[in-house]
Amino acid sequence: MIAADAPLVKLLIEKARDREQIYTGAEPGASAAQQLQLDGRQLAYLLNTSFWASLRRQEGQPAVGALTIADRGVPGGLRFSEPIILTQESLVRLAPALGSALAAVELSPEGMPQVWGLLEAAPIWQPVFRIVGPATIVVSADREVIAVLRGGEVHLIKPGPLSLMSLITGFLERAGSGAAADRQATAEHLLRIVAAMHRTRREGSLLLVPTRTGTWPGALRVRYVFDPRSADLPRSRLARLEEPSEERPSAERRVSGGRTGEIPGLQAPRRSRPTSVLAELSQRLLAQIGQLAAVDGAVVLGDDLSLFGFGAEVTLGEEDIDLQLVDAVGGSIEEGRSLASLGTGLHAQAGRFAYHHADCMALVSGRQGTLTVFTWISKDRPFTALTQVQDLLAEY
């Protein structure tokens, strides 16, 4: 059981207080949602209820789904005529209806967490408690995974050079891929592709390569190669999605209190066309690219999202390699591990490719639902395999 003074609960309260300082134009007084996210007992109740619900089954299927803390004033969503008090039983019954939706939670007048409706996405900066499997809960905020509860143990995910986002943006920086803000957006697109690859539940691999330089083409034999227009489609479509225009004179976000106000440094980007249609097409394209990994061989993708092809075979022989094995969730580090001990031939091919091409990165989805990243983090660190990455993709 997670206590009200547990490190994860304290971290969530600390982040909630930081958010309060950033809000501009917030109305005085705490809403039911704000009270909940500052109450250690109630946060512990959400975490424990989600964990025990994850061990239950509904009609033979494991309970999956997600909760978020939200005021009724947030835009969008479906509202119940009568709120539902949050218990293990009510969460298990509600789970089949959630899908990609989030159960929106606030405090009842009696001080109990209650679900007042369903949201398509969490309000900005609000925590998400996601049941991803039996005895496994992922806690995140604004797409950043904060912690993973696995088998009763809580693992806080620490930022730093070994974090998944740092590895992806580091690859983009080495490839000379745009400004820092552009690299962040590109990294999120890449992670959506990786998540789509992982959701196929089949073995697959993705090779990230520098588009403009490198010797990597000599190490690959690509079975399915796209024509130039198709290869450029992901980059061009996603670039159009980010183009500015004068259609929206101001950039605003709705804050937790239900009032709309500008948030410095976090303005919503202006758009030049109907974003809902273009964004949906772009998301479908990213999912389609991830699906290509289900074919034998690797998907080859450039740092600017250029799609070189798929079904790629690595032609680098059969040598074994020593590497550093890092658990992305638990944080444990094992030195001198053999590449051959990590899994199938797909892992070995991807590992050899990344080892011999330090400007590249390889990601491999395994048969048992695992996800591994092979990369050189820096010149002064050994070649690294980051394991258990799948739990960090819950919000993609």
C-alpha cells in the first residue's frame, strides 16, 4: 500500500504547487480538483485504488484504463448526470468503456474522489494514473512519465542522460536536426512511431539514422524502398502542421480553474489550416510507419522523419559485443553484458548496427512486450542497451 507521505505522493504534491505558481489569471479559492491534488491521503487513495483494480478482471479481461484529476470547467469531454464514487469496483466496471479516454476525477462534497465524466486528454500539467497491465501503473504528467508502480514497488523515473527523451533528443542533436524546440517536437513524433511499433505486439525494429551524413547505408540492404515523394511525406506533413498563421490572434490555454488565460512560454501554436483533420491524418501516418516494423527487417527513419524504407537487413556479420545494460525503470546498471544474451537475432542485428554507427540509434520491440534501445550515449560512456522502455511510452 502507498502511504500519504510516500515519495511519489510528495512529488505529485510538489508538482501541483509548482503548477499553481505558473497559473496566470487563476480564480481565488481551490477547486475540488485542486484540493484533491494537494491532499496526500486522496492521492494515495487514487494510486492504491488503481493498483488493486489492475489485479481484477472484467468479463475475463484484465482491467485497463486511466484516471486524471480535472475540474468540471475544462473544455470537451462527456459528463455524467450523476458522478460515480471512485472505488475498485466502480473503476473495474468502468474500465471497458475507457479505451483511450480518461476518467476525470475530483473530490465529492463529502471529500471522496469521484468520477464526473470522460475526457479525451488530460488538462495541461495534470497527472494521469494509467493501468497498463496487471500490477502495473504508470504515473505521468504532460506526457512525461514520473513513476512506474510494478508488482507493488514504486520506481521514480529520474530525468538525465539515460532518460528516453534525452536519448532521442541527443540523437537528433548529434545529427544536427534543427533547433532545440524543433528537436523536442520531432522526438515526440518519433516516440509515437515507436509506440505504434510496440502496439503491434510483434517483433520489430526501427533504425534512426542521420539523413544528410554517415556511412550507415553501406551496412543495410533495404527490401522495400519508397519513392522520393513518399519518403518525404512524414516530414512535409508534420512541418505543415506546425506552420504559423494569423488565423489565431492570441495563444491561450484553459487552466485548471476553468478560466482562460495566457501562460508564458507555453502558448498553443498558431495553425494555418484546420488542425483537427491534419492532425488526425498525421497521427494515422505515424501509426502506419510503426506498423511497417511488423514485416521482417527494420524500418529506416531519418532524423528529419524521412522514411527510407522497411524490411531492412543489417549486413555486419555475427560478432558479439559487450555493452552496458540499463533498466529504464528500475535504474539498475549491469556492465559487461553480452549482446548475444539479450534476445533474438533481431536484437543482435540492431545492436551491431548501432554499435558500428555511433551517429545512429536502434529500437527493438520483442515478442514478450519488451522494448530495448541501443545507442552510444556519449564518447565517455560505454555502448548501452536501455531495457524496459515500454513502460515509458504509456502516453504515446
